[in-house]
Amino acid sequence: MRNLLELCLFVLCASVAISQTMDSPYLYGIHWYANTDGIAIGQSTDVEDMTAGRGIWVLDIALTDENA
């Protein structure tokens, strides 16, 4: 019984470590309605701030105002 408990604990710890290392380098699966406009060099948009320097794939942009 003790060996089974140790094995379960090991598998749990290993799965947590593996899941953290397998995180995608890209942000995906969100819709973003904030500042995505190009801005001055050296400054970042709201999306770039949210991703903490990770890359993003832009598959579509939802334009929500009448000037679009």
C-alpha cells in the first residue's frame, strides 16, 4: 500500500512539472477588444502587456465600432 501511495505522489508531482514545461509559447483562444492599435516604437499594446512578452497568433480581429 505504501508503494502505491508513493507511486501516485510521484506521478502527480511529475505531471505538474511536465505540464509547466509543455506550455505553449503562444497565447491562444481569446477574443480581445482593447487597444491593439500600432503605437510608438518601444511601447507595447494591451495584448502584448497581457502576454508578458510571449508571441501571439492573430487569427481574426473583431471590429466593434461604426468607423471600422
